[in-house]
Amino acid sequence: MKIGLFPFCTDYSMPVDQLAIAAEERGFDSIWLPEHTHIPASRLTPYPGGGELPREYSHTLDPFVALGIAAGVTSSLKLATGICIATEHHALTLAKTVATLDHVSNGRVLLGLGAGWNREEMEDHGTSYKDRFRKLEEQMQALKLIWTQDEASFHGEFESFDKAWSWPKPVCQPHPPLILGGETEYTLQRIVDYGDGWLPRALRPDVVEKGIEKLDALATRAGRAIDSISVSAFAPPPKEDVISRFRDLRVERTVLMIPPQDISKTLSRLDNYAKFIR
């Protein structure tokens, strides 16, 4: 099982280029950067984790710019979003951004996707909260068409464009994997229908295990090979018994959280996490 990192890269944490170099040197598989274009100051939508929204949410770097910087100083580290709020993008521009990153990194992109949780944030982008999942499904279909066809077109309720040319095409074939966050059965069905992987929040291994059972059952029912859908456990407690439990399940990688801290504290944490690789 691979070990990835989920760093909240901000304007006050360890610089992303230095973090990426240190992660690759220690043998980590990937870095997963979150996305929030902004946090509405009204704070009407409660923080899903409970309590006050942590400071880093309003200080996150743009994940694609940051991952582009990481691409330039590494050669094997996977470059992932954890997660990209797809519903705040247009499919054509998101396809171009991701394909460009995949091109300059020689095929190292993992596209973690989600519909978002902050109602005011997505509404500032013109996305209706109640329609977010339907929009996400259209976007997943449109992205694959743009990446794999010389002349792509799509006409849906939320994404619509006539025949279009868009290069570069991704290096990763047939395209960067679409990996969905979320734990509902609707999410699992969406993965079976349109996706390539599952990124569950992994505070409890038993929840992930039950989710894998449901996911595999849905895939089998749809006639899809189980091993065509990856599972990456996201931000579990960094404990040996938890990591070992995931190794016994059908989990391809475990992604450990790195809070926004200075260089010294971050490097110490990386060294501590490196024991899970060995």
C-alpha cells in the first residue's frame, strides 16, 4: 500500500516546492492539495467538522498552480487534488488546466473531485447548491470527452458546448483518473457510473470497509471489474494499527494529513510518517 500526503498548503506553511522535494525524497507516493477559491465571510454554512472553521481554509493556495510548482521540482511524486471543487469550474477550463498539469508532469495527475459543501462559496460561482451533484456528473462525462476526443462536444443541463478542439491531451491514458470524495451510496454509484476511484474520509476503518463492500457490490451489479476502481483512504489517524487495517483491505493508498506548519515541524512530521512506508 502506498502512502500519500494531504498538506494544507497556505501562505504561511512550508513552501510547496520544498515540501514536494522532501516528500519525494522520503518515498511518499503523492501529495493531495485542497481547493477553496475563497470563504464567504458570512459563514452561514456550518463547518462539517464541527466548531469554528480552521484558519487554513481561507488561506489555501490554488491547488493547480501549487501542483505545477511541485511538478517542476519532482519526477515521480503523484500530483493530486484533495479535492478539486469541480462545481466551481467550467468543464472546458478545468479540462485544459488538468491536461496542462498532466502534460508538464509527464502523466502524474490524480484528479480528486467533489461537489463542495459550502453553499455560499459555490453560489458565488453561479452554482446552485441543490443542483451540485447533477452538475458534477455532467462535468465528469464532459472532461473525459474533452481529453479523449479530437473534436469533443457535450450538451447537458449545466455543461454545453459544440464541437471543440482542446490540446494538450493528457499524457496519462486514457485520462487522469477521476477520484470522488464522499461516503454516501449516491457517491459510490456515481463512481461506478463515471469515475475511476474512491477517496473516503477515513476516520474509522470499519466505515471504509463497509463502503468498499457496497462499492464492490454496485460495481459487480453494473458489470464493472472491481479492480478498475481504486480506493484511497483520506486523512485517517496516523496510527500503525489503523494503517495496518487498511493494508488488509482493498486500499491502494493511505493519505495522511499535514497541517500548515513551519519547515522544521513539517519535516519532523514527514520523518515520523515515513515509518509507514517502510
